[in-house]
Amino acid sequence: MNPLIPLFIAIPLAGAFLTMILGKLLPRLNKYLGMIVLLLLALMSLISVSTISGGTDIYKVGGWEPVGGIPIGIYMVLDNLSALLLCIINIVGLVAVIYSFTYISQYTSENYFYSLF
């Protein structure tokens, strides 16, 4: 059971929330916070690609006992293909955020833009 699997959902949600909240207070911080979140996700996805080694990792969110032989709960599955796609998506997102530092500065509402990443 890989404990990194639920973090692929929790970290972007927490990063978007923090970007919206802290972006109002410290507007120059939001672009760096978005970059840090995507850098962390890219590193986690690279670690997941290297540790998956041909198998499938399953993370049981609920962990409830099966009722009548039917498992109840949420299963998050990480295999080779999903780990590779996570790696590609996070690296492309990181490159897009770094590129957008100079591009998006001419527009308003940078706070809302970086919360989408």
C-alpha cells in the first residue's frame, strides 16, 4: 500500500486553497506557491514511477469490511501507466507554470490563474 497515492489528490486541493487565501494577502506569493506545489507533485510522481516496479499499488481509503462479499469503500490504484501519466502531467504543468511567470504578469487576476494549477 503506497501512502503517496492519496497525496496526489490532497496536495493540489490544498495548494489551490492556499493560493486563493494567501494570494489575497500576499499577491506576489501565489506564483511561487503554485510552482512549489507542482514541483512537489513532480517529485512524488518520479518517486512513484521508480517504486512501482511492474506491480500495482492499491490504497484503500475506507478500509471497511466487505458486506456479503462486496467490498465497500474507495480504492485508489497506481500502476505503471497511471504513474507514467502522472509524471508527464506534473512535469508539463511545472513547465507551464514556470513559463507563465512572465506571460501572465501582463494580465490581471494572477491569483485566480495560479489557483487553477
